[in-house]
Amino acid sequence: MSSNRPIRALNVAEKPSVAKSVAGILSRNQGLRVREGRSRFNKVYEFNYAIRGQPCQMLVTSVTGHLMELEFDERYKKWYSCNPADLYHAPVRKYVPEDKIDIKRTLKEEARKCQWLILWLDCDREGENIAFEVVEVCTEANHHLNVWRARFSALIDREIHEAVQNLVRPNQLFADAVDARQEIDLRIGASFTRFQTMLLRDAFNFDFATDDRNLVLSYGPCQFPTLGFVVERYWEIQSHEPEEFWTINCSHTSDEGTATFSWMRGHLFDYTCAVIIYEMCVQEPTATVTKVRQQEKLKYPPYPLNTIELEKRASRYFRMSSEHTMKIAEELYQSGFISYPRTETDCFSDRTNLHAIVEEQQGHPAWGSYAQRLLDPGASLWRNPSNGGHDDKAHPPIHPTKFSAGESGWSQDHHKLYELVVRHFLACVSQPAVGAETTVEVGIAGELFSASGRVIISKNYLDVYRFETWGNSMLPTYIFGQQFIPTALTLDSGVTRPPSLLSEADLLSCMDKAGIGTDATMHDHIKKLLDRFYATKDSNTRFSPTNLGEALVMGYDDMGYELWKPYLRSMMEGDMKAVSMGTKGKDEVLASCLQQMKACFLDARLNKTKLFEAMEVFFERSNRSGVEDQHSVGDVVRRCGLCQQSDMVLKRRPEGNFMVGCLGFPQCRNVVWLPGSISEAAVTTTICSSCSPGPVFMIQFKFRRLEIPPNYNADHLGCIGGCDETLKQLTEICGTGAPQSLWHARKRAWINCIFWKYSLKE
């Protein structure tokens, strides 16, 4: 690589702050010259340096993330310019957008005067793709550039100097994988987004949107399965039917304290059986100790920290959103305080000098003394970290790279996240906590009960990892064969409870397990659910679907498609990984994925009425122009008894079924669904003499003869006030004309989820 003649090397980083850090480290801030580029945000730094003995005149500048965007050709860009199905084969192109033209000009001007191009983009697949965008622009200006790649994981002296002295070639396969994902996401996202937006936007009144005409009902191949996790858990909760159970509780108080024994059967749902067993215990209440087991228990420290675990723990410990966590982590990385925060790796390589990282933390007022104990051989606190089993071959686990007792410009969240990274690292190189656990089992009338207690002998890593606890719970002394009479022996009842809503940490775990998104993109998909009004997040960081989110998932579920399930996207992510490893070609993956999704799209379009029906469960139809099949609204039947402000009127739905609904919708959702077998209905002037408050006008119904039992008349003058037994019976026999009861829709959807899971296992 070396020659006596100096060469000019253009170095390109992913962000201006990284370019500044790289230039400062390599120049040691000596002889460093700074000048403006075409873009005022992307400066050019100049200094002299030697790479493996080769004198170099280094020029360092930057881009700002992706230099290029992918879009359809001009004739396909407008929403109404083509059939959305055409987007699966419409020509696409990569181009530099207007706001980055000045960056492109800087790169081309500098590249013309250089012999080398050194790429300092982030060392993941996305960074590799940006690297090839830079290569494309620079080689347009200079075909003779010698292109190199610097691989680094932290903006610290050791890493940067080592990276520039060990340059490699950029990885085309990584870039191809991102190209494939971008094109798949563009075609699928654009086709489904245009389809469902144009279909539904003007058809319904959306109560959350101030301007329905600008509303976009977006679909994303990662966004929708993420929504699916939220909706599926919500359905599980809504469909839960509490079931009462009974359990026997036993406690014994002695001079040493109180022990609470749990029934080893757990609980019974049969009350009679529970009472019989309880009475046996009451009649023979003597408890005999049948087993005393004492053993050492270990609580192991966490694995080294990767991106998903950082996001989950920040959410759990600080209630920090994954998006905000990554923003703060990126700022700490760019300032040189932590290593690259986007990594799947949770194991350190043998080459990492772990002791050196600990040594830097000895002066910290909060955890410095613990770091000193770790380095003291006599303390026997050190333990090489466990291997979490994931290695992306690009970056090490997240760890501190520079000591700080707190910077003046840091927010509270910067302090919290830096502390988490440091304490997590110190914990993962520490011995596990050691405890002594005692378990006592007793028998009462043939029934077994157990109690456990624990004493912590050595806290070890728990001394520094304040985010985790391991409670002490002393148990009185018992010996084998000992007998005693319980202080309390009770039969208590309880009810089964549904699971909780998904927390952000739960949602990240679901996405990670199913392979939805990557460590670098998961937080973006979650944010989009909130931005698109598909889900909400409460103060406990737990997610609920909005009416819109639930309706979309319900509509696609009714079609019989798993578009909201993770399996399709998981397979796509597997294909992208195969492209990055060279086991599949980019064109092969594009062809198979797009063929599969186009077939789904065409079927979904044929079954679009399912989307309408699901939307009608939650939203009122619009009367804006362009919307077909408006409700036919009839005469007033009665005053609404719920809101007591608006009238209840007879309405005919687009599919022909009848209902009586409040004109105050959507503020008031009071509705009476009428039998689905009605062919005609009209409000009469006859007032019901039984129902109050009145007046309640009676309705003349005509039923379809073949859809009602033979002992009922096809013509019936009825009342919806509650007095009409005939109408009640026909409603129960024939079912209502409701698109679907919300509760039943959720119940059926949840049953479908369970059925799908079991059929998959079989």
C-alpha cells in the first residue's frame, strides 16, 4: 500500500458530528484545517496522515444519513395515476433529492481531486447501503478512485486509528439486502396504502382527524404486524371470561415468625371438590413436615447489552420510549461516551480488553469503588461475561468507551442511559448473586402445602446493578417429621384475570422473537403506530389499539389473510439476511416476495367489503361526495334514552339491513339492531301504549318468509321499546342485521388467532 508519493484521500462519514470526531482523532487536532463545503452543514476537514507508511492528504466530510431515495417513475407517483396493482412492476429509480444536492456537489468536486475514497459509514447493513450511494456519486466524477471501508464501533482514539490502519473493501451483499428491502417495502406499502386510503378515507367519518381528506391510512410490511401484536393482546383481554376458582391457604405463626404455605394443587374450579378437600383438612388439621430442602441459589448477571435489550430495559426502568432511547444513545455514541448503539451482539470477543474498560470507571463517585473491587484479585468479584448467543459480526455489545461523571450539556435522560450502560457492563463482568433457599413441604389430611424462604449470602453484581432486586424472605425453622396445628386454614375464592396490555418492552420482545424489523428499525415501527393513530400508549407505556387500528386488523382478519401476522414479514427478513450472506440473490428475493404479496393484494381488493364491514363496527359512514351507497335514513322512532339529546331514527344500511340509531353519532353510539330477515320497514304514526318515556312510534315490518319460522307472520307491527316479544324472538332466531357485534367480532377474531396457532403447531 505504501509509496513515497502522497495521495489525496476523501473520507466520508455518515453524519457531520462523526466527520468532526474522526478528523479530530486522526489529526490529534494538530494541523487541522476546516473549510466550508457546498452544504453549510457538511464541512470539509483537511490534515496530513500516514496509512501503513503511506503519506496521505486526508479530506474528511460527511453525508446526513441516506444520500439517495427510491421512488416510482414520474407517471406512477400520483395516487390516481395508475391502478395500485401496477405498482408491483412499475419502474423505480434511486435519486438524490433536492435537499441533498449540495452534499452531492461537494462529494463530486472533492472526488475529482482524490485517488482514494475511504468510507466511514455506520458498520451495519444500512450503513453499507449508504456507503454504496456515496460510491455511486463519487465514481461518477472519478472512475479511478480506489475505494476502501473503515470498520469501527466507537468514536475513540484506539478504534479510529485501528480502523484506518486496517481498511477493507465495502460489502456489496449488505448493500444489496437493503436495496431489496427498500424496493419491497416501497411497492407493498404504496399499493396497500393507496388501496385502503382511497377506499375508506371518504367513506367514513373519522373522529380523530380534523381534515379527513388529508388522512393517509398507511400500510407498512413491518408496521402492520407490529400493530397485529397490539390488537391480538387487546382481543385476548376483551374476550376473557372470568372464571371463579377456589384455593386453600395455610399459615403458621411461631416465635420465629410467620410462614405462609401455598396449596400445591394451586386451585380448583370445582367448588364442591374444593369444599370436600377443605373439610377433610379442617377435620384433620395437624400438619406434618414431609420435606425440608436447603440449597444454594444463584442469580446470574445479565448478558452483555445489545440494542433490543437496551430499549427494553430503558422502557422498563425509566419509562423511556424506544425512539427516545435510541436518540439519546446515538448522541452518547457520537460524543464518544458509548460504543455503537445499533448491534445484535450480546457476547464480547476474546480480543476485547474488558479490564481496560473497567479501569476507566474507577474514579466515578457512584460506582468507582465497585470498579476498584472488580479489579482487585483478592475480592474474587471478576467473572468473564456470559455469551448471549448473538453476534452480528459487525459490532461488539454496547459498553462505555469514555469516563464521565456527567457532562454540563447532558439532560437527565443522558445521565440515566449512560449510567445504565456502565452499570450493565460492570454487572456482566461480575460474579452472580448467591443466596440460600429453604423449601418446606407439609401434609394436612393428605394434601400437600409448601413455603419458601431465601437469604442473600453475597449480592455481588447486585451491588452495582441497582435496577434488579432479589428479595430476602426469612422462613421459621422446621425439621422433618415436625407436627403443628396451622394458625389459619381458609378456603378462599378468586377469579382468573386476563393478561395485561403489551408494554413497550413486551412489544419489542414480540418483534424480536418474530423477526419483525431490525435492531436499528424496531423503534421506528412502534413510533409509526402512534403517529398514524393506529395505537395509543398510556403512562405505564402500555399499548391499546385505536378504533382505526382495530378495524383495519379486523377487516384483513375477516378476509382470512395473515397480513397482520408476523410470519410473512419474518420470512422476508430471513430472505434479506440470505441476500446479505450471499445464499440468495437480490433479484430472486424481489421476484418471490413481490409475486406473493401481489397475489395477497389482488385478493384483498376482491374482498374489500370485509374492510367496509369492519369499519362500520367503529365509524359512521360519511355523506361526502364520491361515497357510494349512503345510509337511507327514515323517520324518528323515539327520543334517545342514552344521550337524551338526539332522536333515534330508522336507518337502512348499504347492504339492506335495518337499524334504529341515534342521530348524535359518533358522540352517542346508542343503536338497536333489527332482525336480519326484514325486507321492508316503515315508521308509523301509531304510538306504543306500553313503552315509556314516550312517544315511541311503532314500525311496520315485512319479513322474508323463507327466513322466519312458519308460525310467525311475515307482516308485523312492532315496537323497539322493549315490550315486543315477537320482535325479540325473531331477533334471537334470525340474528340481527348488525355488521357484527363488537364483542362477538373480537371474540371470533381471538378464536381465529388460537385456531391458527394450534393448526400451525400441528
